[in-house]
Amino acid sequence: MQPVRTKFTSEMLGAPKGWDERQHGPCVGLPILRTEDPYLVSWWRPSWRERLAVFFGKPVRLCVVGGNHPPVALDVTDEW
């Protein structure tokens, strides 16, 4: 899936501190909305291949870098 810059995008997140591009590969900027609540929101556009895979029952995987897994949520929205 590709991250999407939206009308709500307020900043770009870069690679985490200590990111080793040789070991982990490139870390592209992630467009996000930082809300007044403790939320960082990003929007993602799946490819047609990914859409078909989900349609036929494949799960969506979330990978978070870091030692502690923060609370996260995935959903589908008309707002972007």
C-alpha cells in the first residue's frame, strides 16, 4: 500500500531514530495528521492487487517499528 498525502496532512514523519537503511531498507516519509488528541493519522491507498487479495480473504498486516506497540486502529473512511 502507498501512503497518501491528503488535505488533512499536517506534517511528514521521517525514519525512526537509529534507522539503518542498509539493514532495514529505505524509510520513506509518511504524510500524517497530528491531532490535538494523541493521534497520528495516515491514509493509505491499496493497489488493485492488494484490494483483490483482501477481497479473497487475505489479511492486512500492520508493522510498527519500536520496542513498545502503541494502540493502533485500521478502518476505511470517506474522509481524505
